[in-house]
Amino acid sequence: MELDELDLRELFEFGTKNTRSQSRSSGRRNANEVQPVRIRERSGIAVGRADPNLLDASSSIMAACAMTELDHIVVAAHTLGQGIAHVKAALGIELPYGGTHPRWSTHNHVLRLGDTAFLEVIAIDPSVPAPARPRLFQLDDPGLMAELRTAPRLLTWVVRTTHIVETFLASTRPLGAIEPVSRGDLRWLLTVPNDGTLVDGGMMPSLIQWSDGAPPISRMRDFGYTLERLEAEHPDPAAYRRDLASIGADRHVEIRAAAPESRARLIAHIRTPEGVRALH
């Protein structure tokens, strides 16, 4: 199903059952209830149309939008084996298998990083047909794939929210579209541009909302690895900080200016049993 335009009242049902029932029982509109919103993407531009009461949100909703949490960091690779080897060389561990993403014909391995975040290594799954739509994280881009064929890298990151619609609309950068994703009994919402491109080259994080409000980290084995800090080098750090602040993500990353003629990049400092190691 192409989600060029979608009705988020239906899409968001799993995340709003409690607030809706509270609103009905009280006879008043709950400030945290998601109102009908239609979000579409045209030529890389996200457009939202909402109930005026949503756009003129209360201070409590605006505060909720700012309460994003770092969910996971993403290493992209030309092949999954190559990505696993890249992380093992940096961190000294072979990541456990995660699963597949039939929607995009990709697969991954994951590593728990403490109690609230994880690391994902993602690559195209060559065992299945290519999807009818562009893959996420720009994995169909020939230039990026040529680069990843030489070396995998920490490509982008994802922040978690319990108010994805409001946070999406608050973003100063178009984030694409909100799409429902599932694997087994896991269900989540994720922002993905329709053409699969990375927002700000991957420096602007995607938004995710898990169906129960919490990531499935408790299902992952704990090998004693934690994310100490995430660094971002950007050619325009002030503008980058403003964009991140619009979705409450500026507090999750240390920002500094990129060196002249250098591209933006992410660096994760991860505590391992052998000390803190850098992954980029």
C-alpha cells in the first residue's frame, strides 16, 4: 500500500485508545487525543492539514512533542555481512540477528545499548525481490551504495516519541510521511520520505512511535554495551541545532562544526567491556 496520503485517525488507533476512552467518558476533548490529520508528501515536501485545535495545541501537548528520546542509531552497509564485520572491528562484538523488513526488502542485526537505545546494522536483502517503492535510508541511491561498498558507516539515527503526529508537524524540516510498519507482533510508526531520501543527509533523525510506547529493547540480550554519547559534525551547526530543537532532539547529540570541505557525519561513543570505542 502506498501511503502518499493517509488518514492518521485510523493509522494511529493503536496509540490513542486510552486517551479516546478517557475523552468519551469525561465528555470533553482530551488534550492528548490525536485529532483527524491528513499528511501527504508531494515532491519531497510534507504538508499537514489538521483540526485547528491540534495546530493551536495546548502547552502540555507542545511539551510532549519535545520529549523525544534517542531510540537507535543506524549503520548502513552494502551487505549485511560487511556491516557486521565493520561493527565487530570497531566494538569487538558480532551483532545478533534482528529480522527482515518486507516493506523495503531489507534485513538487519541489532545490539542493545543500555536500557533505552540500540544499534541497528541494515542492508538490502538480496534473497527477496526489490520492493515496488524506494527503500528507506536512501539504500537505492547508486552513489550511496558505491560508497557503502567501500566501507559501511553510521548513516543516521532515529528518535522515539509518543506523539508522532504533533512532533511531525512541529518539525522545521520536512520528514516525509508517517508509515505503519510491522514485523511479527511488533508494530510501529516511522517517518520515511516517499522517495527514500535521507533528510539532511541522515543528520536529521527519523521519528518512531512503538505501539506500546516503548521500544522492544527488553527482548534484546544485554552484552554490557551502552551508548555514552552521540556526536554530530555539521557544516551549519546553528541551523542544525534549531532543526533538532523543533522535535526535541537537540539534547541527544553533541554538535560541533564540521571541518572545512568535510561533510556532515555522526560519531557514536559506545562503552564496551574493553572500554569506550568510537563507531562512525
